Amino acid sequence: MPSRVSEIPALPSEQAASHYAARLAQETDCADVFEAMRLDAADFVLLDVRGGDAYRRAHVPGAVNLPHREISERTLEAWPHGTLFVVYCAGPHCNGADRAALRLAGLGRPVKVTIGGITGWADEGYAFARGAGPGSVAAAP
């Protein structure tokens, strides 16, 4: 009798490769965001899509606060249309990043979600910025 792990067979390799490539096209992780920010090589805009109070308490250094409910053509005017947005919210218990990604994609903007959100950032041991400004990884305590 097969285990619960193997009772449903794994996808054929070609289908699995396609599935994971699609996931990576939609997601990134905290370590990759941190490294890009640390090297000043961010070729994306990092959006904290939580409310302003949460952002001011603690946010990923370099992130711009734009709550998901406020994403619109007007609030995105500052960035060229092809700008890649990387969004995060509170963490795996929150769907704010998915809501933001859906809204951005609906506006024709490239977008990826940072898996783990701010909870993942904390789990990795990275420092936070505080206050109303984005701050930077280099300046984070």
C-alpha cells in the first residue's frame, strides 16, 4: 500500500517543470529581494501593500507603501508602464499581496509576489526600516 505521499503520483517531469516555471514567474522570495536591494541592483519597485500604520511600524527597507486598495492608474503614474512591481503584505495568513498582484495585473503591470511577506522577512532575520520613508537595506539597523 502506498504512503499518503505517493498515493497521488507526481506530475511527469515536463508538466512539473512547466508548473514550477510558472510559479517562479509569479513569485520571488525574501532572500532574492534582500540581495537585490543590498547590491543596489533592484530592477523592480518593492511595494508594501499593507496599511500606513503597519508600514510606519516596520517595513522592508526600500519598500514604498501603497495599500492594495489604493492601487490605480493614478497612483501608479510615477512609474513607467513596464515597471516590474514586487509586492508583499503581512505574510502567509494575509491575501493583501494577492489582491495587489491581481489589481496590478488587471492594470497591465508586471508583478510578482514576495512569498512569506513581512513574516518571511522577519524569519530570515533581516532588519526593518521604520517610519514613513522607505529607508534602505544599507541603513537598516
